[in-house]
Amino acid sequence: MTHNQDIKALRKNYSSAQLNENGVNENPIVQFRSWFHQAMKAELQEPNAMCLSTCNDNIPDSRIVLLKSIEDDGFVFFTNYGSNKGQQIASNPNVSLNFVWLELERQVRIQGVAEKISQAESEAYFYSRPFESQIGAIISAQSQYLENREMLEIAMQNALEKYKTEKPQIPEHWGGYIVKPLAIEFWQGRSNRLHDRLQYYLQNGIWNLKRLYP
């Protein structure tokens, strides 16, 4: 059994890299692409996994979703619009994203505004997905109560049978969001917990850069 003392004793001294103002791009999305490329090159498991936080009546709500595109103006993911996250974004589009790449001793924190992408963009991605994933999006009432697993599996089997001879249509409740950033922080672990933190923040359409205390 793990005790609190065992947890308190967990400690790693970060020392693999450093982050300096003169070594980053003036555009944080370009800088993010660079770090993301390094995460992919390091063959990390699902480097596009990110924690998406929304608000439900001012109560934070977080879950892991997958980044699917890096655009010049933001970060794209896909989901069910009727899910908890979709409903929360509809009432409050202010969200945050967090990427953590522990093997590289890095994380990236993003604050921004989520908005739906175009129907055409959502359709293009929907039909690029594996057939079974398309069917899963059609049958899932994401975040709604499910009586048992068997009901889900039966619905999946029935839908797979139906769509053997019929092209799946993208459901109205499914599509993409782009998170347009207002602030992006790059965090690099350093020795003695004196980490490097560089934050970009958008002001009058221009990205500014400042260093934060660790």
C-alpha cells in the first residue's frame, strides 16, 4: 500500500534543457509547432493529448482530448457538440489547454476562446476517420447516462450492419472547435525547481513575451 510519505518522497530533478528568451520564436504558435515536432520526433506516446478545461457555472471541468490540427490562429479538436464540454463552451467559450511532455520535462499552457470551425472542415475530418470511429460518433450520446455497456455494443453492431450499404452522414451534433489563444506559456523544467517559464500574451493584436517566476 502506498502511504503519503511515499508520495511526498517522489521527486525528480529536471536538468535536460533550458528555455531562454533569445532562443524562442516571436510567434508562440510557431514556437509551439517547434516543440510539438520535437515531441513527435522523441516518439512520445500521443504527444497530441491535451487537457481541455471548461467552466460549468464557474466550476472548472477538465478532460483529456486530442489535438488534431495546429493552425496559424489556433488549436483544433473534435467532439460531440451536445457533450458536457460542448454545452459548457456554448455558454462560456473561455477555455484552457494544457500539454505535458514529461520525457522532455516540458509543458505548455494555453488560455483562449473556443469557437466552432466550418461545417466543411468538420466533414473533411469526419470522413478521414476510420469507418468504426465514424459510426461511434453517430451512435454516442456523449455525456448522457448509459444504462449498461451492452446497450452501447448492441447499438454499435446495429449501426455497423446498417452502414454496410449506406454511407454514414456526419451527425449534426459532431464537429470541431478551434481554440484561439490569448496567452501561451512554455514551461521547461530546471534544477532545484527554478523552472523556466516564458509567457506570450496577446495585446492589441501583437504577441508580447515575459518571463515568470517559477
